[in-house]
Amino acid sequence: MSFPPRRPSRPVLRRRRRGAALPTVVVLVALLVAVVVGTRLTADVWWFGQLGFLSTFTTKLWLQLALFVVGGGLLAAAVGVSLTIGYRSRPVYAPMSTEQAGLDRYRESLEPLRRVVVIALSAATGLFGGSVAMSNWETLLLWVNRTDFGVDDQQFGIDQGFYVFTLPWLGFLVSFFTAAVVLGGIAALAAHYLYGGLRLSGSGQRTTRAARIHLASLAAAFLLLRAVGYWLDRYETLVSPSGHVTGVVGPTYTVDHAVLPSKAILAIIAVVVALLFIAAAAGLSWRLPAIGTGLLVVSAVAIGGIYPWAVQRFQVTPNRQALEAPYVGKNIDSTRDAYDLSDVDVQSYEADTTAESGQLSQDAQTIPSVRLLDPSVVGPAFQQTQGQRGYYRFPDILDVDRYPTGPDGAPQDTVVAARELNLSGLAPNQRTWVNEHTLYTHGYGVVVARGNDRAPDGSPSYLESNVPTSGSIPIEQPRIYFGEGTTDYSIVGGRDNEIDYPDGSPGGFATTQYDGSGGVGVGNLLQKLVYALKFGDQNILLSSSVNPDSKILYDRTPRERVEKVAPWLTLDGDSYPSVVDGRVVWILDAYTTSASFPYAAQTELGEATTDRLTQAQGSSVQALQDRTVNYVRNSVKATVDAYSGEVTLYEWDQSDPVLKAWMKAFPGAVQPMADIDASLMAHLRYPQDMFKVQREVLSSYHVTDPASFLTGQDFWNVPADPTVPEGPTDARAAQPPYYLTLRMPGQDAARFSLTTTYVPASNQNNSGTQVLRGFAAVDSDAGSASGEKREDYGKIRLLELPQSTTVNGPVQIQNNIRSDTAVADQVRLLSVGGSSEVIYGNLLSLPVGGGMLYVEPIYARSTGDNSFPRLSRVVAVFGDNIAIANTLDEALDDVFGGDSGAGAGDEGSDGSTGGQGGTPTQTPPQTPTDGATPPVPGSAQQQLQQALDDARQAINDSSSALSRGDFTAYGEAQDRLRQAVDAATSAEARLEDAQAPAATSDPSAGSAPPTGGDDPTGTPTP
């Protein structure tokens, strides 16, 4: 039996399955990104909607998305299209050569991944282009909503608004399209070279027809864009530093007569060369465009560089004063306009340095308002006497505001602070999720202290204090749910046992239930899920403390709330609390800025607004963000309600074209000034950062004569803060401006003002004299009329001291104070044998009595635990006369021959009589159950004062005995001095003990706070 031959089996080809891991990872990553982005967008929509600023958020969001798509698409297309054209127009048969043989290997290896490479390069370029375009949303929005300034520049006769609104957008477009053409050109060169359309060696044509057209078109586009750039550079000279006169922005003689013509010539040459490239694309030789390109480069060097240098070197330098003066004059006028300094009232001030009896009689309004309380020193005093519990805190640097303090109801300078929540002050066993996010949710009350007075023990004399709040300022809603130190989220409103304040009740705490309009609902499952993902906290989703009535509060600091709803504003570095219509509100100043105002000098905001307070450790006062501007307006006043978190923006500078443009872009976001009621207007003040920028500019631009400006001999500096000792390596920071109520020479009445001093500018070796050269004060009283600021608000008055007058500046005055023997004796007494620290308060400068009066409070702080600075002495200096006393009244009388002629109003602060206006200055009694500091025993204070007086007398007797050579009397005086120091030490210890209960109380002391739910973490709620 035979079988047919068996056919060989055909091999079975199996299709190779692609691995599922990579697509799965891609999908999961995309899903994760979508969830994260979706969560944040959803939360933002709810947050902005609750505040009434949803249109602001959506306008910015859609504009950024549109710019990202258009910008990213343009750059991606530029690269992708160039690569595709280079590939599709490749020659079918590339001439054989060694060069092409080497490229064949690269083409073969690239071919399987060609599409992936094209897509990847295009996408990467698109992401870059989209992000760059998206970041210019403000530039586009200002251009779309541009307005006229109503003033033409002096060079081209164009409205100033063109430079502020239009020129930046045109400059961005030219730069962006240039980048697209350059990237497209690079891609085209690479593709044509790789695929044979462009050859660097071999015989015959070096480019194919398609490559020639492609590359020549890109070159022509680049040159046309460069021509537009040259033309716009002519206008850019008005907003750029000249480079020929230090600090001057705008055209100088060389720019006007050499640079501007050269830019126009180069623009014309660029257009001609672009036409030559278009001709080459049509088939002409590459020689003409190559020659044209060389001509453009040579012209750029010769016409754009060598010619201006020759004009500057041989024509301007020998005649600098005459030729540059007109251009410097334009810079001076425009700079003063850009920084709102055009109407500065400048007076020559022949300061008297001789003190005579009754010399301050004409300053009866100023002297009683001298602020003795230093906001940068007394923060610990507020914390120790008004902190109540460890979970309350005050900032280290307090604020200055105005409240009626006298019997006549006139507003006086006060030092204020909000009592905010401090979760880090909770005991470790209290740090549970329920406690931190649902029970301890807010602070309580505002503390206000008189600025010109103190309690008998040297602590602040409070106008409003304690918990519950008490005093002369009516506060209907004292709870602080939004504040400078409130950075974590809270869930409120769904339960009735949020900790309100300690009240000594059987439960230990008064409780409250939040019923404000602030916060976003977090009661349903979707809301819980969104916020659990946003904050990465599963407790929001799982805790029974979150119920259908709950709201979540977040982004709670006033600064970040205003920044989110108005990202187009620059915010002042210091927000301050005020009581307005019975509610606590945070007030912030906001600025509109530009870096494109013609002729105006540039300023670094961060550098100009940095001073001793912004550099202090733990300071809540911030310098402005570090960027360059040459136009600033305080155009908006913003408020944040401390209870509801409501943000309101008010139009403040009604003539600012930049603000008008933003109000067109975001209609309804800014409320008219007419909506500001009288209660709020009374607490608005001139902003510190605006004044810091102005005083920096004014240090040079107080010189209005161009010839004098060019010499730079009369420029000034803001002095260093003399109360802070200079370190071994770092120089001291600038002295901050101070809020003071004073009457400047020529003013009809004393006004709440912001002040600064000037000394001569340092030389190249960073050294120079510290004599006083100027004093500036800006009227900071906005008035008390609804919807209308006071006429003189914002008026800057500058006192210039003649060169022939020698008046010591702050640094010299501080050195004199420290070296004065009487001051040294008192400082030695205050230190009580080294057991106390002596702190020099702010050195205030006041142009009174026809001269310059300096006032400095001196504080003593025990080195023991829970101590705080107490105002103990006041130093007054006028000319060469220095006096130190218990009160400002006594110090002024000592300086001015026994009678200064004006009363300071603090004659009762040593405990002898009443204080301000004849009213007692002792802090009102406080019940021990509310955690407040009990009053300091009068006997201990009197004993301390008597001991210090005895010690001072003993020192004087010792000096007299030594001068007579009576060593017996000297020994007796030294014995009395030792006894007095021992008595002072003992009395101070008793004073410290009197303060100890509130300061040392355990945050967990008292009954446990009420509970309201289970903690899902398993940690028991106290």
C-alpha cells in the first residue's frame, strides 16, 4: 500500500500583538490629568461664582485657552509644515555623492519613525508656543480695550496710550511670528538637507526648485518681520533706557539724530532684501539676495552701531550739557507725571537748630498726636495681654489706623490688630482633624490701642480690647473667618458648636454657628469628592461632621482673595483691619502699572519697596513683586469682609486710563467710588508701597533743572533705619515711612500723613554724609464723606533743606541718642543689671518749631519668660538738645527750656493723672474667667517707678560726689544705687508674675471643647 507524498506544512504566520501596557499607561495618565484639571476647574467655578466674579474667571480662562490654541497651533504648524514640505518635495533621484551616501543611512533609520518624529517635534514646539502666547493674555486684553491718555508724546506726536497698550502687543506679535519663521526655517533646512533638496557639495544645482521656493519664502518673511521690528524700534526708544545718560529713559541727542534715522534706513534695506529673496524664489540667482543680506549686516553695524557711537563720542560728549538738556527735561517731566509727582509742593525749609522756651506753641495740633506706640515693637505686648489663649495670635508687626479717642470725637492715630486663629497654638492632643477644620475655625475681635498714650505699667492703652470685645468702638460682628494668618481650610455652618471664645462657663467655651454668605457648599457627594481631591484629604468625604448644610472656606487670606479675583492688579504689601459699620473688614490698596510709559524712568518695585519692616523675620509686610515698571497708580481700593470673605473692588483713581481699560475688559468687577460709604472712607489711607516707590523716584527727580540733573550732585537717598544695629557684613535696610498726624509748614491744620526723610546720596564708595536734606509727607486723610475723597488727599509736600543748613539726619540723631550720658544712665537703669532688654522704637521726624524735632520711644523687656516690651521712656531731640523722660511732655519741656509750649497729652501715662483728654489710661478691668490678663497691681508699678527714680538720683549724686572729690558721699550714693537696683528687680518680678496667668496658660486648659462628630482618623476629639 502506497501513500501519496506528504506535502510540507506551510508555516503559520501569527500577527504580533502589540503590548497593552503602553496604551493602558497613556490612558491612565490622561485620565488622571483630566481628573486633576477637572477638579481644579470645578472648584474654581464654584469659588468665583460664590464671590460674584465668575465672569472674570471665565474671561481669563477662555482667553488663555484661545491664545494657547492659536499660538501653539501656529508654531506647531510652522515646524510640521516645513518638515512635511521638505519630505514631500524630496528629489526622486538624488545625485550620488559621498554626502548623499552618508545621509542614506540616516534616512533609512529615520523612515519607520518619521511620522512620530514630525508629530513629536511639532507638538513640543506647539506646547512651547502655546504657553508663551497664553502668558500674554493681559497684553492682548489691554490692547483690545485700549483707551487714550489724552496727551501726545513729544517725539512722534502719538497719544501716550499707543505706547502703553498697542506697542507691547505689536512687539509680541512681531517676536512671536519671527520665532515661528525661524523655527520653520530650521526645520526646512534640516528636512531639505536630509532628503536631498539642499546639498552642500557636489556638482550642479545645490537646491531643488521646491527647496528654493520654500527657503527663499521663509527668508523673505523673516526679513519683512525684521523690517517691521526696525520700524517699531523707533517707538521703543521712547520706553527704553537711552544708554547715554544714566537712568534716563527715552531719546537723547544721539538717539534722536543717529539711532532713529538708522532704524528707518535699516527697515527700508530689509524690505529691499526681502524682495530679492522673493525674486530668488521665482527663479533668479541666489547671488543678489546673498549680496543684499551682506549689505544689511554691514549697514546694521555701520549705520546702527558705528555712526551713533561717532555722534556720541565726537559731538555729544564735548557739549553734553547743552545737547542733552532738552531730552533730560522731557524725561523729568514725564517721570514725575508717570509716578503722580507732577504737583509736589516743594518748599525751602530753613530749619532752626536752637531750642527756646515755648517754641512749639504753634504746633499744638501736632504734638498731642505724636505716636509713641511703635507697631513693629508692641506686637508681643498685644499677644501677652490680649492673646487670651494659645490658639489666638497677633502679627509681629501691627498696623496704624484712626479712631475717635478724645472727648471731642476727633480721630487719632491708633495701633490695631485682629485677633486671629492660630492652630499651631493648640495642644498636641487637640490637633485632630475635627478640631482643626470644624471646631477651631475663626479668630475673634479687633484690638485697638491709643497711639499717643500708654497704660501706667508701660503696656498699650487699649481703646478696644478683650473677649468678648469691649470698648468705645461698636463691633456687631467681631468674628474673623478670613485673615492674614488664616491659611488652612475650615468646614462651617453645618453644626452649632464651633469654638467662639473662652467664657468661663461650665463647658469652658461659647460656641457659634456660621451663617455668613461666604464659602462653597460641600454638602452633597459631588462637592465632597471634588474638595477631597482638591485638598488631598479623604476626611472631607468620610467625616460625619460634614453634612448637607456645611460650607468650606478656603483661600482665606485677604491678599490671595483679591489676587484671584483681580490678577491684573498689583497689591500693596500690607493689608490692615478696620471696623466699618460694625463689621471687621480688611483693606488693601491695589495698583495699575505699566513698563511702557514714554520717557519715564524705570523702577524696580521689589527694590524700591524693601525696607526694615519687609526684611524683619516673620513680618506680614511684604515688598512688591520684583519687576520693572515706569508707571504706577493707586487706582483701586479693595476690601475683604473678615466674616463673609466678600471681596469688593472700588475705583479710586477715576482718571487712570489703565484702570479704564481693565474696567472695559471686566465690566462690573470694579465698583464706582460713589459706593464707598463714609464709615469706610474714614479708614482709607495713602498706601505705603505707593509712597515708597514715589520717594525712591523723588530722591532723584526732585531735581527739575536738566543741567543740575545731569551733574547728579543733589541726588538723595532714603536713610537706613538707625534703630537697627548694622551687621558685620550687611548694610541696614531703609527706614520705613511712618504714619503720623502732623501739620506741615503751610498747611491749615494737622493731617494724617505718611512721612519720610532724605539724606545726600552715597558716593561711589557707598559712603557719604548723613545730614538731613529733605523731608516729605503725603496727605493720607481720605476724609469722611461718602463717595468723595478729600481734596488734598495724596498731596505730597517736600521740604528741601538748603545746602548751607546743617541739620542732623536720623542716623546721626540715633548715634547722638546712644552716646548721650543722660540717655545712657536711663538705659542702664532700664536694663536692671542686665535682666532686661532695652529696645529703641521708631525714630519719628517732625518739622515743628521752625526746625526738626525727633521723638523716639524706648521700651524695656524683661529677659524672663512671657515678658513683652513696655514703653518706659521717651527721648526728644531738637538741634543739639537731647532729653529723656518718663513722658513726652516732660522730655519736650526739658528740651525747650522748661516749657515746650505744647502738651503731648501723655502727662498721665506714668500713673500720676489721667491720660488722653483727662480720661484714665488704665486698661479696663478684665474678668479672670475669660483668660485675659488681670490688671497690674498699682503698688508693684509704683515701687518699680520709685526704685528707678532712686537709682537715677543715686547716679546723679555719684557723679556730683566724684566731681567734688568727696569719696565718702560717692560710696553712700553707690550703696543707694545697689539698693535701688535690687528694689527695681524685685518690683519687676512681681509685675511679671502679675502677667503670668494669661501668658502661661495651657491652650488646653479649662473644660474640653464641645465635640460634634467622629474623627475618621480615629483620633479622639478632646
